[in-house]
Amino acid sequence: MSNLLAARVQMEISLAFHMIFAAIGIGMPLLMLMAEGIWLRTGKEVYLLMAKKWAKVTGLLFAIGAVSGTALSFELGLLWPKFMAFAGGIMGAAFALEGYAFFIEAIFLGLYLYGWDRLSPKAHWLCGLVVAISGAMSGILVLSANSWMQHPTGFDLGPDGMPTNVDPIAALFNPGWFVFAMHSTIATYIATSFAVAAVYASGMLRGRRDEYHMGALKLAMTVGAITALIQPAAGHLNAGFTTKYQPTKLAAMEAHFETERGAGLSIGGWPDVENRELKYAITLPKLLSIMASNGDPNYEVKGLNDFPVEDWPNIYVVRNAFQLMVGLGFTLIGISMWYWASRRWKMLDNRLLLLALVASGFMGFTALEAGWFVTEVGRQPWVIYGIMRTEDAVTPAPNVVETLIGFTALYILLTVTLIGILLRMRTGTPYTKGEVEKQSEDTGGTQVAPA
């Protein structure tokens, strides 16, 4: 295996694992904060129990995410030294600010976890608010660096090919930051919310129809439904950026080979790269031109044939990952509507609905990962779009395969550890004191302990 292939595989595995930890680390604090807020407003103890359980999950994911994120920072220097030599001074502001957000999150997460009986309820909730905001900001700031790689700005190229006249502020606030940050952050809330919904829907399938499970499912589906409905608009903005700055990626996403006006939007199908056509797809006339231009049905959409073949990304991966992401996104919207309609008509006992909710937990993270495949594979063959090719950035040092094996083992260990701890944290239905006493009366004096 070549250094380039081994390094790329290592980054793909590392990012795929870290993305899950990071997404839950961003999404769970919001749910935790909402649960505590409902408890403060209503006094219902099940929401306090919910907030405490989700706080433990947040703490666990924060710790594992910190380990996986640290490993990634080492990989950037070890595997891509030429990239870091070029971009380190330009992206430094984003990473430095992300470090501040990380430490703020760590400090206030500690206060939140250990302050239940030491802080006033309002002060404790405000600590959770800081955790939720700083966690989101940590991800948003990292996305500034990624969006800069998609559209590098804030420097001039010197005679030696290295950056000069560096403007770190212009690099930080690059044109793609807002759309990338919005689209990706919403995706973390979608994935996390549906994953949480899946956990409690699974409990309901096993007969746990208590207030705790019903309340947790409702809260998760509130966030999941709202964010899933917003995401198509965020995706449309992202598509507009891609049309303007990365037309090759847009063409790959649509497997669009010929430049044309009034281009149709293709659904499904399979790209035939050898014959340069998309087979078996359903085409909606002029819709791609309308979406790419924000309304012009005759807008000219560039095809892959207008670009050198050596500048094409992997069409199969980009096209199919994009279709998977969009398809799953609309499926989650459909499941959300099904859930809320069933709740409105008091039909939540529908086993098929609960099974769909369980499946949605996997769909959310699959869509998240597919979206990142579109983003990162679609940028290839560039590590810095239009400036530095990936093959020119990789380390010339030997033994990259060995580091691939080592880092893969690390992420497998982290995943197994996470699953093991989460299973040990599982408590079934936690009963409040009043519910235990009521069940004791109902069962003739036999105490029913929390599961």
C-alpha cells in the first residue's frame, strides 16, 4: 500500500469515528439543557432524571471526543507535513479559537456535572447553556478551517509557492464558513436527536410506556423534526456555494457530464464514467438549474467534460454518497411527520412507527457520514482546493501503514469502550420516589426498585 493511500485511509477512518463522537458531543448538551429547563419550569422529576442521565452521556462523549480529536491533530502533522507547512499559519486562528471554546466547555461541563447540589438551579442551568454554546462553537470554528480548505483565501502565493501577505482574519471568515457551519451543525443535532429517539423508542417496543420514555422521545423528536425540516434550506445554500466555487464537485454530485442550460435534477441512477453518462435516473426538468442559480430555469450548469479528468473526484463515491444523504434526510422528515401525526391522534402504540424510529437512529448518522464523504471526497484531488494536490501534501516518511494500523486500533478501542460504558449506564425506566410508592401500593406492598 502506498503512503498516499495509507494516509488517506487513515484520515477517512479517523474522521469517520471522530465525527460520531463530535456530533453527539455537540447535540447532547442541547437535549440535556432542554430537559433540565422543562424540569425547572414544570417540576416533573422525570425530566430531572433525564437531564442527569444525559449529562453523564455528555461527559463521557466529551472525554472520548477529546482523545479522538487529539489523535487527529497528531495525524495532520505526521501524515501531511507539507500541508501543515503551507496552511498552519493561515488556519492557526481557527484552531486557536477552537482551543479556547474547548477549554470553556470543559470548565463549565465540570461545573454542570458536579454542581447539581452545589449551585442554585438557575446557575446550574446557565452552566449547561455555556456547555451547549461552547460545544457548538468548537465545531463551528473547526469548520472554518475545513471551509478554508474548500475555498482558500487570506494570502498571496509567493515565488516559492508558499503563502505571503497572510491575513488570518480573511482566512477565518472565508466565504464558505457560514454555509458549511450551518449545514454541518444542524446535521449534528439531527443525528443526535434521532439517535436518542431511537433509544427510547426501543424501550417502548419492550413495553416501557412510562412518562420517562414518552417524555424523552417527545423532546428528542421536537429537536429532530425542527432541524430535519430546516436542513434542506441549509443544504440549498451549501449547493449555491458549491456551484460558485467548486463546479467540479457539483457536477460529480449530480453525475452531470455535459454542460447545459436548463439542466434537470437527477434522482437515483448509476454513473457510467467510462461512457460519461448517468443511467437509470429519474430527471426533473430544469430543477438543477433553478437550484444552482436560485431561480433561473435556463442557468448554465457546468458538466464534468469541461474539466480535466485528472481534476475529477471519485464520481461513484460522491454521487452515491450525495444521493444517500439526501434520501435519508427526506426519510427522516417523513418519520418526523409520521411521529407527530401519530402523537396528535394518540396512536404511538404503532409498532411499525416505533421500529421506524429505532431505524432513524442509524439513518441520522449514516446521512451525516455520507455528507462528509461528499464534502471531502468531492474536494479531491485537492487538499487545498486549486492550490495543493493531496498527493503533494503526504509525508515521504516510511511506515505509514503501521500508523494506519495503530490509529485504527485506537478508534476501535474507543468505540468498544464507549459502547461498554453506555451499556453499563443503561438503567431501564428510572422511577421517581412517588412512582415507587404508588407501584408498591398497587403490588400489595412489594417494593419495585428502579430497573
